[in-house]
Amino acid sequence: MREPIVDAGDTPVDDAFERVFASGKPQRVGSFRYLIDDDRWEWSDDVARMHGYAPGTVRPTTDLLLKHKHPEDRAHVAAMLGALQRNGEPFSSRHRIIDTHGTVRPVVVIGDRLLDERGRVIGTAGFYLDLSDAYDDEVRHSVDEAVSALAHHRAVIEQAKGMLMAVYGIPADRAFEILAWRSQESNVKLRTLAEQLVRDVTTGLDAPATLRTAFDHLLMTAHERIPSPRQPAGPVTDSAAEARTPPSD
């Protein structure tokens, strides 16, 4: 069986971080990996040292990682890790860790989906960037650019998922599975495939007038179907259902 692959690399994220690492300044970087089914963390020797541990002396866990987060950042990171453990959601975060000696270290942590050979999300993989030794304007700009690039990376995948959800009437997780399957079948990175699909749909798909009219009605009347706080959500009204279904010939 092939090793799990990560839909990463050769992206603006990598380009921005390469500029940081190549600057000759004393930044430090280390990798990590998390496998959902086994609830298992792995970190490189550099990440262990960032937390104040000698390599190979401590096995990382979620509790241990949270223990080292700065108290003011802990809730934010805990929420991020929760989303990661539930569905392998990619993330980027700038926060502070406190090592075993009590030293506060500002870090950037970026993780992307880890996929197996069938395109199934099995966890996340990424890296820590320790900024405690050099956090000048040049480094800050490159890190901000990298985090922004990852946000765009995620956004375009969400756009493609939304298109599949609307066209096929499927939930978000099924839409992502379709994208991951096509990525594997075509041997094209998922992000690149998503970008092309979004480009094709927004520039080359001519929706029938009846569909646009139905959508116009749903858009302009959506507020009428939002339940009040005391009123449970009900089925779509007859008028909305009629608008959603194009008339037959």
C-alpha cells in the first residue's frame, strides 16, 4: 500500500515559507502529523525541542499540546483541534506556546488534509514555525502571506464543494469525497482541480433561464422562511417548492 499523501506542496504557502527559511535568519521549523482513527500525534525532533523536550522522550498527545498553549490562546487552539479531530479540517494559526522552561514562544502552525490512496481524509500533516528568535517585518510579511494563501486554498475547495452540493443535492462530506475521488483518479491535486471546476462553472456554464428564475425567487424570499427563535424550522413552503422546481414542458 502506498504511503498516505498530502494535497500540499508547490503552492503559494510553500513559496512564502521558502522565502522565510532562505532569508538566513534564525527561524526554526518542524513537522507534525495527526492520524484521526488512531488519535495519534507525531512530531519531529525540532517540534519536540520547541516545547522543551529532548527528542524521543515524550509522546505528544492532544492534552499535552494544549497544556503548552498560552492560557490566552488555549481556547482558540482547542476549538481548532476539535474540528481537526472530527473531520481532518485544515487549519492555520498564529499563537503562543510555553515550553518546559517557562519560555513563551510565538509560533505559526499550518496543517493540511492528509489523504490515503483512496482520497479519504485520515488526518492532517503540517509544520510549526518558531518565531521567537526573529520576528521582524520581513518575517511577519512572509508568514502573513503564507497564512493568507492557505486560507485561499481552503476557500476555493469550499466553493467547489458548494457547487457539487447545489447541483447534486448532497451534503458537504459527500461533496468533498467526490472531489477527492476525482483528484485521485485524474492524478491532479485536489486544490488545482477545485480551482479549475470553480473557473469552469463561473465562466462556462450557462444555467437555463428557468433555473435562474427559480433561484432568484429563493434568494429574494429566503428571509421569509427563517424560523423565529420560538418557532421550529418547518418544511419548505409550497410557493418556495414550486419556485425551486422548474415547470415541465
